[in-house]
Amino acid sequence: LSPQESSLLKSLGLSAKPSPTSPGPVPPVLWRIFQKRRTLPWPGGEPESCRVEEFNVPGNIVRVFADQGRFLPEGQPQGRLCLRKLLFFNLSALEEGERLTMAQLELRFHHNSYHSPSPGQVLELRLYQASPRGLPRPGRGPLLERSFVQLRKSLLFNLGAALKEGAAPGRNLALVLEISAGGRAGDSGTPRSLCAGSDAFAATSLLLVTLGRRCQAARSRR
Amino acid sequence: SAPSPPATPSPLCKPRRLYISFSDVGWENWIIAPQGYLANYCGGECPFPLAAELNSTNHAVLQTLVHSLDPQGTPQPCCVPVRLSPISILYYDNSDNVVLRHYEDMVVDECGC
């Protein structure tokens, strides 16, 4: 790289020119924000560049991390467990000095619309911090716990509070996702039939909004 | 019929058109969008006496005055951006993550002396 190019990249907040190896599709949410900024007339002038209006949070960098985790064996004697998956996000792209202002986990399913597991059936979703062995960290309760009568195509969870300490440059984020068939007295279905909704699990991604160092300086000046 | 003579470009300080194409600088393989943008630049003179439309500072007014008296020792004020606007860039990082980043001060909207 020429010194000029290095210096320009640095001024754009990049330590080097990125070299993506197998880039995937652009997440629709990022396209929407990008297009909105380009096309809409903004009331009161230009959009604030250190605020993400779409999420109503401070920030100038929005990243979507793909999940690189694997499915875990269900081997434990938990008859109602439908799915157990390690969610692994490589956060090495975060740079020193960035401040996290929003973290949103998205779980996607293959359903095209609302999907009921079975009449009256409930699916329970739990998310744990993972231990180094990729299991729920012992002695700690779930980060998040939800019950669903209907699974939508996409479920969004705010992980901001949980990630305040976890999302940092050079760190990875490892979580364990469990979906199980909810307990109900007198259930007659087999465990597998009770899990029907969770079989459509498709993918997971993590959206992070951060405030870069330049924006933090600008905000403190203001 | 004879073509009309081209309009003489104004020599005064004002934004000039500059389109930056990311493929021209070899960044097309990691920047997803936009492919380029109208960045503009400031060009032109800040002559004595400075007209009101030149967005001049008091300092520039005095500098042009001194320049008119001593052209060798004191340069004319510079023509510089006085209002810039942000743009958003969508790109892939080294880990193939998709990043949307808002950058301040990327487009020259107004120039001044």
C-alpha cells in the first residue's frame, strides 16, 4: 500500500485494506438503512452521522456477524430438548476504543409466516454464556429465557446488557442456544413431534452497533 | 450555425464537481456500495475585495487587504470547505462481515475563504 492509501484508510477507521475471502449476501437490514440514508429527505438537514436513527441509538458503525458455531449433541437425558447449538461470533473486527451501544441477536426459521408447534404446545428458548467446552456455563442461569406458542420467521433478542462486558476487540462471543418443548401436564406427543417448530431453525446472526473513537470525541466536544 | 462560446468558468472560490469512483482507487472488491460518490472540492480565488457570497471570515477579509498592499509577502486566503455532509459506506471486512459505517465530512457542500 502506498503511504497515501494507508493514511486514507486510517482516516476511515481501517487499519488496512480489507480482503474478503468468501463474502456472503448483504443482510437486508443493512441495505434498508443504507438506502434510506441515500434517498430520503431528512427533516432538519442531513442525518446525524454518529447516530443510528433506525435503532434510536448512538453509533456510526453497524456490523452483522454470521454465526460460526456448530450443533451440539443432545445426548443428555433431557427428553424435551429439541435443539442445542453453539453460537460463535468472531468479534475480532471490533477495533480498540469502539463503544458498544446495541446488540441484537436474530434467529431465523424457514417458516414463511407464523407457525404453531402444535395446538397448545409451547416451545421454550434459552440462551446461556458458553463455557470453553461449548456447554452452558455451570452455575450461571440463562442470559435469556422466552416461551413461544408461535415461532415467527425471525426472532430478535436484545443482548446489549449481556454483552457489555463480553463484546470487546480481540474477543469472541460464545453462547449456547437451547430450544425445548415446554412442559405441560398430560402431554401425549412424542418428544420429536413436540419439537416440530424448532426443526425449521435456519440461521443466526448478531447485529452490533458501535460508536467509533472519532464519534465519541465529537460527542464529548458537543 | 456557429456553436455558442462555452461559458467562462467563474474564477471565484466555489465547490467544483469531483466524482470519486471506488474502482478507480482499487477498492471495488471490498466496498459494496456506493460504487462512488460526488465528493466535490473547493477551487477558485478569494480576491480583494471579498464579496459577501464568498463566505469569508473576518481574518480572510483582512488578509486580502494586506495582500493587496503587499502581494509578495502575504498570500491570498485559501478557498476551503466550510460545510460538508456525511455519507454511508457498506463494505466487507477481513472476516467477511458486512459493515455499514457512517462517515462525517465526506462531501463538500459549500466553500469559503
